[in-house]
Amino acid sequence: MSGVPLQGGYVARRCPVRAQWDFLQPGEPAPPSPVAERRVEQGRVFEAETVARLVGLHPDAVVAGPADWAEREAATVAAMQAGPGVIIGGRLPADLAGRRVGQPDLLVRADGSGGYRPVDVKHHRSLDPAPGALAARCSPLSDPGMERAVADPDRSARRHRGDLLQLAHYQRMLEAAGWAPTDGRYGGIIGVEGEVVWYDLDVPTWLTPSSTGGQKRRTTMEVYDFEFDFRLDIIAVAATHQTDPSISTLVVPVRIGE
């Protein structure tokens, strides 16, 4: 896969055909609609407000950005070596073998086993106000560690597929860099509720097609690994197709909203 560029976590969520044509025929994206533009701006404001709250609550936190990518990566590595409880705006070391780059909004130090867990800020609800299939385990922003998360029997965690695949991407990067905790794979989402909602990425959560023709429930890590590797294969074949048009691309366009 030497011809495959480094990929961010979004690639596992992206339409496979789009991943292919972004490589073969990249173009300028269409301008966002006013509604989409407003939604993006609201997300930026929410993230900035959340980061400001975290900085106020954790004066000893390391803020790795804003800076260029190389400086943020170096600052993040130095911070993880120093071991603060919270790292904000970091950029993980590039995983060259895995073809991954990524920058979680927050890294929270794990108790006991050491290492860091990824947390992202999302401008949407992460909790449903009733019990459900996925139990809610939440920690406050003032003490965000997963080990201090408390089960909430009156609410349930919402399953945003894109959010969890993004956390799985960061988890693989932390593992590659040697900074993943050894006591399980967990990631957190800070939604509009203003709490860290923790997810066990090794719990069978997603109903997916099975090779037998039925369906099988798989973990977030399993779904992420399949989706990410599939898109790397698509881009690798597209790179071969560029030099040898007799090699067919792996996917063809279909009508899809994206």
C-alpha cells in the first residue's frame, strides 16, 4: 500500500466510491448550503465553548494547539510522556504502517494501566432520556476519566456510528504509538449534555451482514477495521489503475445522497 496516502478517521465513514474518486479525480467541493454552513459554525462555537470550560476546570491541562501539524504532534508526544490528566487539541503520532493520522479533541489519562483514552466533542445529543439498549456511563467535565464514570439507569447512550468509528480510529493510533491503556478499549463523546459519555469499543453493538447470508452483531473495533481496510484497498487499487488503466477500479458509482 505504499501508494496509499495517510488517512484520517473520516475515511472509514465515507462512501467507498467517494474515497476512490477523491483519489483519482479530486475536485473542489460544492459550496455548503446556508443550513449546512450554519450547522458547521454552531459546531465550531460549541467546541470552542467546551474547550474553554475544560481549560478553566483543568488549569494543569496541556493545550497542544493551535499550531502546525508537526508542532502539535511533537507537543502531544511530549505531553503524553509528562503524563498530565488531560491533553487538549492534540495530534497523535502518524501511524505510517497503518496509514493513519488523527487529532482527537481530548486525551484523558487512564488510571492504573497508564496511557490515554480519546474523547471527541460533538454538537449533538449523546444521551437519550430513557433506558435503552446501550447503558449510559458518564463522567463530569471536572473529572472526565473513564474510571470515574457512573452508570445512569435513567438514561441510555446514543449510538452515533460516525462518532464511534472516529474513536476506534484514535484507539488504533494510540495502540500503534504505544499509548493505549491495557485494560480495555474505551472512548468518550462530549455532547450537548456537557458530560463525557463513555463507550466500550469492544462491545458487540452493530448488526452487520454475515458471510452466511444472515446478520451478525459486531463490535465498533471490528466494524472500523473492516471499513477502514476496505477503503485502503480501494485507494490502493485506484493508485494501480492510474499507472495501468487495464486494472479495473474496485467500486463503481451508484446513486447515493453523499
